[in-house]
Amino acid sequence: MEYGSIEREIHVDASPEVVFEVVSSPEHISEWWADDAKFDPTPGAVGELVWGDRAHVAPIAVVAAEPSRLFSFRWCYPDDAVDDSANSLLVTFELTPSGEGTTVRLTETGFREMGWEAAKLEECYLDHSSGWDTFVPRLGEYVARLVSTS
């Protein structure tokens, strides 16, 4: 296995505008992925994703926010501190109109660039891969609930 990038794709029955809000807005992210999220969804903003009662806090830095089209951020910084000079993982949500809905393509890259030893690289890659296998479907389920109640 090459452990270079993770890619997942899902189609949701909602407009790209709605989906953009769901993948870029802290209040929505805390409904399908993290237990809490605090950041401003604008390029250059720094914030955090939180799981458990702050059992795990991941600093993030927003890279791109193009409404209805793309949202990306960096995370998994060494020493859990945002550092532009350090290697980190890049998560990108690309949104493409598709019929009456949107195709969401998630890509996470940068695993090999982290400089981890082979065992840690494999462990982190498999952990994130398994995580996205859980959370991308939750994203779809959350969007479906959101649109059905509006």
C-alpha cells in the first residue's frame, strides 16, 4: 500500500450551497464529525476540532474556502501546534453539482510528507482511512436530515 492519500466520494441530495455550509461551518461539523469545532471558515483562520470532553483537540488552519465549491484545511501538526513551516495533513472537500444534488469528494493528503517511520505512517493512514469510512457516510446522513427538516 502506498499510504499517500485518502479519497472518498459521496452524493448527497442537497445543493452545493447547503453542503458547503455543512463541511465548513463549526456548528454543522459538530453534528457529523467532531464533538465540537471552533474556527472561522476563512483562509488563514486557525481553530480547533475537539473530540470527547477535550480528550483530543486537533488544531486546524483553514487553507481555502470557496463557497459552494471547495473547503480545505490543514491539521495533524507535529506537537499539536499550527506551524506553517511544518508538515501537516491537508483535507479538501470538493463540491460538484450533480443532478438535483452534490457530489462531495474528500481528499486527505500529506501522509508520506510527515516524516513518520513506516509503522507510524501505516497506523495513522489506516486510522484516518477508517475514520473517513465512518464520517463521510455520517456527513451524508446529516445532510439528508438537514434538508428534510427545512
